[in-house]
Amino acid sequence: QVHLVESGGGSVQAGGSLKLSCVASGYIFSRCGMGWARQAPGKEREFIASIGSDGVIGYGEAVKGRFTISRDNVKNTLYLQMNSLKTEDTGVYYCAAVCNTLYWGQGTQVTVSS
């Protein structure tokens, strides 16, 4: 059973940084694509960063140049380093695994204040 647990969310002022982590279990982590999505209040969930099993990385335009996704296949952990945070980055951040089926974590709240 795939299990994804995010951590590292919190409250920060605009311009600050946070690093999210997602610990995965129940499957072969290194063989699956991983990603981060977020859902702002009143908006739909959107993918913001992805990293394939081959290490290929992609970012949404809203976070490109500010966020960095990475993975540690030994620790079965996915990361999202978020720098230069803006108030519009506020939302619930979800870890996702793509292993034939899409799996979601429970989410972690990120609040950026001005």
C-alpha cells in the first residue's frame, strides 16, 4: 500500500524560505515519478513541480526559478525547496507519486504573509 507523508509546512513571511519533505513507503520509490502540487483557497489543485524516475525535472511557470524539487532514492524521500516565497504561494501542498496510478499524500499547509 502506497503511503506518502508530507512535512515541513508552516507560516513564513514573504521573501522567506521553506523546505518540504515527503517520505514514501509501500512501493519501489526509485521506479516512480514524483511531484508536488498545491491547492490555494478557492482554487483547484495544480501541479507545480515533478521529477521522473530518470531524474528529469519540470516546473510550473509560477514557481520556476524559486522552487527546487529533488529526491533521495536511498531515503525514499522527495523534497521541495521553496525560496523567495510570495503570498500567492499560500495553500496546501501535496506530494504525489505516479506508479501506474496517481497517489496523493495528506497535504501540508503553507502560509505566506506579507
